[in-house]
Amino acid sequence: GVTIAVQDLRFTYGPTTEELFDGLTHSFAPGRITALTGPSGRGKSTLLYVLGLMLTPTSGRVIIDGESASDLKDHRRSRLRAHRLGFIFQDSELDAERAILDSVIEPGLYAGGSPRDLRERAYDLLATFGLHHRATHRPGQISGGQAQRVAVCRALVNEPSIVLADEPTGNLDPDNSSLVIDALRHAAEQGRTILIATHDPAVVERADEVLSL
Ligand code: ADP
Ligand code: ADP
């Protein structure tokens, strides 16, 4: 498994906005789910973007697998992101025109995977989360809870070491929320490092660790 860590982290969006993270140093271990909590505006989403190498720290570093990832050149950072990281957002916004299977394999195509292998992996993932029969459906034909499990499959298709999820259960009822947590739990058991920014007590309860900002 791969550890992702931050060291002396500070971030500001601009000269007039408040500084976030107060020099945070923290290490997120493989095989564990960490819930990121704290009041709105404390920087939970921003921390996921910084860890996801989409925003560069104002000072301090992001370390992935012992390497100072935030200091890499753009193309190496993009490659690291495509191969090591998976993202899940609150509303998965699947492409309405596309079959679910095609949405799941899309990040794999970006990362240069073979369509045939990806299709097989995507079917396996959908099957794991009880969605095998939905592969050829469009997003309009499935429920919000199902769409969010599809988003989990999409985040896992490149077999990322690290999964970053922003309020993945924010719009779900408790049953669907629980299925999404099960899916992330399963991903953790495979040795992945899982971070979930959340207000959902059900997520906090089932996390291995809670980091409050
Ligand atoms: P949280 O996820 O904990 O609610 P965010 O990471 O969304 O917090 O936001 C942290 C702070 O940064 C907030 O004060 C927010 O208003 C500000 N912020 C978020 N995105 C931007 C942006 N693109 N430009 C300027 N400020 C932003
Ligand atoms: P699940 O618990 O399987 O995620 P739900 O109990 O929410 O799904 O919904 C049961 C079925 O009703 C779904 O399989 C889906 O086909 C249909 N359905 C539910 N919500 C919607 C929706 N917003 N749009 C279209 N179909 C929906």
C-alpha cells in the first residue's frame, strides 16, 4: 500500500483569503479510512484538491509513496494523479448520453489502459457493487444511490492506491449511504488509502480514523 502525507501544509487561495491548515503534518496509512471532518469552510474540499495534486500548497508538501509529489513537474504530477489517485464527488454527474460501463472505464482510457482490459475490470467492479445488470443502462435509468456506487467503480478502475472522496454520501438516504460506505470499506480492505471529507455521522462511525480540521 501507499502512504500519502502532508508536511507543514499551508494553503491560501489568494492574498485576501484566509490561510488554511495551519502547518498541518499528517500521514494517511494504507488500508484505512480517514474521515475528514470540521465545520464548513475549514478546507476539507481544498485538502482533497491539494492531496489530489490539483492545487499546489502555498507552503509545505504532499508526499506520496515517499516522493514529494507537490514539487513534481506538471506532466509527472498528471501521470501520478492518473495512476495513483481516484476521485469521488458528492454528485457524480455521470454523462447522461453514455452507458454506465463507458463512464466507468473513462478514467482508465485517460491513463492509457487497454479498452478490453478496462471493460473487463469495469464489469468486475460493477458486479462487486451489485450493478452488473446496469452496465448498459444510462444514468437516467438508475437511482442516485446506484449512481454514487458507479462513481466508486469509476474511481477504482485504475486500481488507485489512494481514493479521495468529497461528501460521497451527502445526497443519499441511509441505506444507499451505507452501500457506498461498504464499497469504500471494501476498497480499504484491498490496501488502498481512503480519505472521505464528510458531515455524515454514518461515515465517521465507520472510519478507522477521524481528522478534524
Ligand atoms: P470545506 O470543504 O471545509 O467546506 P472548502 O475547502 O470548500 O472548505 O473552503 C475553504 C475556504 O476556502 C472557504 O473559506 C472557502 O470560501 C474558500 N474557497 C474555496 N474555494 C475557493 C476558491 N476557488 N477561491 C477562493 N476561495 C475559495
Ligand atoms: P437502490 O437501492 O437499488 O440503489 P432505489 O431503491 O433508490 O435503488 O431505487 C430502486 C429502483 O428504482 C432503482 O433500481 C431504479 O431503477 C429506480 N429508480 C430509483 N430512483 C430513480 C431515479 N431518480 N430515476 C430513475 N430511476 C430510479
